[in-house]
Amino acid sequence: MSAFIGWLNSTGEAFVLFATRMGVQASVLILALIVLDLILHRRVKAVVRYWIWLLVLVKLVLPPSLSSPTSLAWWLGNAQLETQVQFTAIVEEPVRESPLPPSLAQAALPGVDDVPVATAFEGPLKGHEATIPPQAAPVPAPTWQALVLVAWLTVVAVMLVLLVQRALFVRGLVRQSEEAPQRLLDLLARCRRQMGVRTPVRLRLMSVSASPSVCGLARPTILVPQRMLARLDTGQLRSILLHELAHVKRADLWANLAQTLLQIAYVYHPLVWLANAIIRKIRAQAVDETVLATMGDEAETYPRTLLTISKLAFDRSILSLRLIGVVESRKTLTARIKHITS
């Protein structure tokens, strides 16, 4: 038990040190990107801004020790290392005793030099060896760093269980879905050629009332609610398919998975949650730009399609953890339409 608590204390101390360094560096990067995004908001396309914001995900994967001499973390790290080296040198410096002159040594201990050391101390200790009973080492108390580590592991475990549960739900949803009619499959094939997507993409009809979405990392599948087919014309269905194919072409499903896992790992960092929300918002705008560029002269119908889908779907998509929908929330729909019209 003592060994486990000792390991937990040392691991908790290392975790707190890592979380502090990474938290400071990630905070500086996120705040700098917020300022940069405000400057580039109306001057640079959302596609470029999206790739700039992905630097946050790259930073969260890299260790905090990767720093340059021009960064604040590099100087703080060197100052801390220098202080630690000086402290270690002071503690480990041997105590030097000045030897006494031979005359003073003989005067202080007359006749000691004539007696061997083994002989001088062997006699009085014979037969009087003291038996010291072994004592159990006291169990160390968990430090606050260890308690922080245990709390973090608990929250991460719960969120991973929820993520796996939602993944199983989406998998069951795909299994329960129906094959799309041939006219929609032909439309999907034309949209794939127009968008330039070579990856095989399936099209299924689901019974859940939600926004049309795409799921599947290895086998992308577009899910369209059955109740929307009777209310959407061919042009609107084409806009939906182009939107979801744009997500597949840009590998947004993989980026969304990386965001989810990193948000779970850095659940304690509020700026990471803010950065993920901004990335999702800009990603939707970047996909809208891709769809508008692909549709060309027919792009005027795309904003009306978004409004129609928002009326037919729920106010909040219930498949937001693993699916990327056309309208993920009404809160960002207004900003997307303003971005499209501008």
C-alpha cells in the first residue's frame, strides 16, 4: 500500500506539473488566435481560418517541453532548472573537516594510534549486540496532487464511457436505417463527381428526426431522415449531399474525433472548450464556402435549404458527439447565413 501511494503521489506531482505547463502554453496560444481571428474575420476565408485554429489541436498533442529560446516557457524552464541545480549542489556538497595536526591528535587521544581499530572496539561490544526489532514503515498520506490526478482520471473515465455509448448508439442507428432509393443514389454519385470525392460513401434513410448528418471514419455514411424526403426537392437534396460530401472530402470526421478526445483529456481547461466551439463554428462556415463554390450559379438556393432543414429538424441535434450535420444547432445558423450572404 505504501508503494502504491508513493507512486500515486509522484505521478500526481508529474501530472500537475504537466497540466500547469500545458495549460499556460495552450492559453497563450488560444488567446493569441482569438485576437488573430478577430483581425482576419472579414479579410480571410473561413477555410484558412479553420486550418489556423487547428494549431490548437497540434499544440495539445505535442509535449510542453518543445519550446524555443524566444518563448516565455523556455526561459521559465531554464530558470527553474538552474534553481534546482543550485539547490542540489548545495545539498549534496560534502562537509569537509579540517584535519588536526598529528601533535594535537596524539595529545587529545594518547595511545590510540598504538591500538588497532578492530581491537579497540571489538572487546566491549562482544556479547552485547543490541537486537533492534523491525518496524513497519508508516503509510504516506496522499498529497493534493494525487487527489487531483484521481479526480481527473474519474472524469475522463466517465466521459469515455459516454463517448463509447454514443458511438454504439450511432452504430445501431446505421444498422436500423434503410437503403436509399435508386434516384437518391444516382444523385449521390453525381454529387460525388462534382465535389471530387473518391472515397465510397453510403446513403441511408433513418427514422430519427434530426438534421441530415454524416458518420463513419473508415466507411462514411450519410444519414437523411425519411420525413424530410417528401418536403425537400431535388435541388435541396443536392445541397444536403454536397454539404456532407464536403465534410468527407475535408476529413472533418477525423478532426471532430480528435477534438472530442482532446477535450476529454483537457476537460479541466475552459479555454480548450472555447477553442473547440470556435473550431466547430468556423468549420461549418468553411464547409458552406466549399458548397457555395461547388454549386456555382445555383448557390442562391443554399441558404434557403439551411432554413428549411432547421425548421424540419430539432432545435438541437441529438447526434452531436459523433455526427456532423447540416444544421448542428440553431444558435450558429444565423452566423452562418450572415457569413454566406457577406
